[in-house]
Amino acid sequence: MARLNRPIKILIALVALAIFGFLFVRSARDSRANPYTLERSQLQGWTVALEPAAGPSSPLLVLTPPPELLSGLFNQVFARAMESLSTPAPGAIPLLLEGEFDRAFAGHVTPEALVAAARTAGLESASLEPRCMAYRRVSNPDRTRQLYFLLFDAPPFQRFREQIATLLDAAAGGHLDYDPAALSPVLFVAATDTEFNRWLPMKANPAVDCVAPISAGP
């Protein structure tokens, strides 16, 4: 009888473990889907800035938010994720990557002219509207990487990317190797590692990436 009971006990333990794992994953998914909150005042006062060159996938030109926007969202993600996370320092929306500049704009359009174009497009004066909190997970044999990011509805962002294509066309006689649609207006919030630039260029798909709405207060 003891020999018969042991396999049954093992089976019961395995079933219990599977149920626990299922409930844990569902709980994490449900928690991730709850609305994230921020103050509407945090959606104004963004700043266009140039970043030091650090590699082809690193941002050259960025749009930096008020610091309390990123810190508030990171705290909410951290409280729900129940795991160790990092946040970019400083956090910003990439407007143009170093690799894009080197391939197409270098020698034709200066970084300062790109800064001016970003301001002309209204990126510093507009109030950007958050579309959702988004999430990506990539698994490979070495490790699993996770990323949380804020996706915006930002017409000035698209306007800037298209306007500098026109600027490049006038200066170089063609767009060369530049795609205005290659980047989406995203703000990285948290990740399970510190290699945020490895996620760039980021082309977001709201139907796949969005996991939770954003509630912006008065």
C-alpha cells in the first residue's frame, strides 16, 4: 500500500504545483492589466536634447519628460511585477538613433538642425497623450528579457520624423537609408536588465504590445 501511495502523492504534488503556477501567472497578468495613473501636468514640459554617441542603436536625439513621470510609472510597475527591475537613467523618448544619423544625415544635416526641426514640429510645446502601458518579453536559452514601456499617440513625433526626411531630401537629393516609420513614440519605463538600447529601434504594435490603459488625472 505504501508503494502505491507514493506515486499518487507525487502526482498530487505535481498537480498542485501546476495549479499554483497557473494562478501565479494569471495573477501577474491581471495585475499588469490594471490602469496605470499619472498627473496630466506630467505630460507637458518635455525637452529636446542631444545625447552623447554610444553606438548605432543608442538615441542621438531624445525628448526628455519631467522626471516625476518616469519615477511614478516605474514605482507602479515595480509594485505589480514582484521582481527586480531597472529603469533607464535618464529616461526619454528616442527621436533619432545614432545609426540613423550616421547612415543618412551625417555630412548633410547637422545635429543642431535636427534639434531645431524637433522644436518646430511642436515636440516641446505639445502635451503628449499616452496610449497605453506596453510590455514585451523575449526568451532565449540564455535568459528571458522583459520590458515595460509607455506608448504615446504623438502626432508631433510623426511630424518630426517625416519633416526631417524632407530636410534630408533637400540636402542630399534622397532619403538614403532612413525610414520615418522605423521608430514609435515610446518611453522605456522598466526592464529586467539595464541594456535598454538593445530594444531599439522600437516599432510598437498596439494590438500586441499594449497591456494596460493609462489614466491621466487633472
